Amino acid sequence: MLWFIGLGIYGYQGLSLYAINILKNCKKIFVERFTSEISDDDMKHIRALVEDGGIDIISVKRWVVEDGRMLLEEAKHNDVVLLSYGDPLIATTHSELFLRAKKNSIETKVIHAASGLTSLIGESGLHFYKCGRSVTMMSDPQSAISVYNVIHDNLMVGNHTLILTEYSEKDSGKPSFLDPVYALKVLLEVENDLKYGIMSHDVFAIVASGIGTNKKNIISGKIQSLIKLNFGQGPHSMIITGRLHFMEEDGIINLTHNLDKPSDNTLNIYKLSVKMIERYAPKAKLALENLKKIFEDDKATHNKGILESLDNAEHYIYDAERFMGQGKLELAVLSIGYAEGLIDASRFQMGVNPWS
């Protein structure tokens, strides 16, 4: 039997009576401390809980769980536990091991526990159903590009983005947590390169540190305020908020250490899309008019294919303006792109430049 047991967010004190009973009666306990920190103090208390049973408690590294063979082989013959921080099946490494155990006909059971992900969202005053895709920020600056793109995609539909920050152990064995200030500054650097208009010093964000501990600290404000702070040891998570419900705004103001009035981060991205349509639609209309004039003046260019392309381009421009009026900005940008493509195709066929 392979048990997946979550420690929750309160350390050993978060273990249920059910979980403690399983720990006391299993053969081995494998403790993974790489997805998030389980302190030495917690390890001491966990050992004290089961010391009378002569149970092996083994702290395992990431590769042991990712490889999985040692745990699966042991679970074929004995009751063993994989103990981890938070909820045991949040980490993809654990869920993959869970699946492999099932495929190998190894009996499995799960004891779920509180997750820091859901806890920090609620404690920040946000509504969980307003959260989009989550993402992890690593110390490698290249990882910020994927984080930036996830923020963009979530903002396009008005959702919040939960950003988990990298956790690792130094050679000394002490935990190392990615500094939120570093993470925010790197995202601003990505904005300078990609220029989607979603990150700036005025963007509103939340930084949650030490959820579930006595050192819990949740601070909200504009990035220009947050990057001036020292957030301490960690662990840290960040939230780039999307479109805020009035209850969420009230929650942020009253449940967090609020530095600046909450603001809607989706306004910037929508303004960018609107500006694109406002800029490109008139140019596409003028180019289309120029092509039609050339078409009418030059009888040699009269062919059905060009005429159909010009008609379709006109319809796409109309669609772009209609979609913008409906707030469907992605479709609006897509439509104007199709219109420009057809205009360019006709341009090359006719050997003229309608854009000048």
C-alpha cells in the first residue's frame, strides 16, 4: 500500500488523527522536502509521534520521487507513506507517482490536507473561481517569459494569476526562497522586451509570505510600492490581480496590509487591443479604397479572385469594428489581421502598394 499524506500548511500540527494513526502503523515514511519546506522542528515532532513503532523515516530528494522505483517496490510488500507539505496531489511529481502506482496494481490511498494555494487566495480576499492558470517563477530569468505570457492570457479574460516562487535547499541544508522583489523586477524587464502593456510600476499585486505560520504576512499594492520592501525569509507567493469584484476590493483593503488602492489590471491590456484596432482599421480601410480605385481604373486587373479578396477584406474590417464594440477584443485583432493579409495578397497580385 502506498499512502499519499499531506502535512497541510500548519506543520506537524496540521496532521489529522486519521493521518497520525496511519503514520504510526506503516512500515516506512518517505518525507519529501523539495516541493516546499518542512522544517527541522516539524521533522523532530513527526519522529516523536511515531518513535514507539520503530518506523523508518527517510527524507528523500526530488530524484527519488521522480524516479519512483524505490517507493513503488517498497509499496508492493509493505504499507509506506509519502509525506509532503500541503495537499499531497498538488505537485505534478506526486500525481505522476500516484498514476504509476495505479498502473502497477499497487493499492493507494490519499489523505488530503489544506493547500497553501487555495489558502492564500482566500486569505487575500480574492474569490477562488476568479483565478486562472497558476505558474511558477524560477530564479532563471528565462522562466519569467512563460510567467509573463500566463499573466497576459489570464488578464485577457479578467482572471487573477497565482505565481508560486522557486524553493530550493542550499548546500548548507537551509531553505532558499525566491525574493518577490527580484521576481517583480524581472517581469518588468520582460515587459520592456515584449511590450504587451501588462506589467508596469502601476500594476496592482499581492505578495503572500509564510501562509499557515505565525509569520504570515500578506501585503498588497502597486509594484512601485512592493519593490521597496523586504519580504523576509519566505516561502512567498504572488498574485497579479485581474478584474476585481467589489467584494474582492473590500477584502484586499481589510484582509491584507494594503499600500495602494486596488485597481483593475485588465484595463491596460484592453487599452492595448483597442489602440491596435483604432490604429490599424483606418489604415486598412484606406488601403482597401486605394485598391478598389486601382481596380476600377485598370481593366487589366479585373478578375474574380481579386474582387472576392477585396470583398472579404471589407467584411473582416467590419467584423473587427463590430467585435470591438462587443468587447471581444481578441477576435477584433484577429479580424483586422485577416483583412490586412487579404489586402497584402491583392497588393502582390496587382503589383501595387495601396498602403502608401
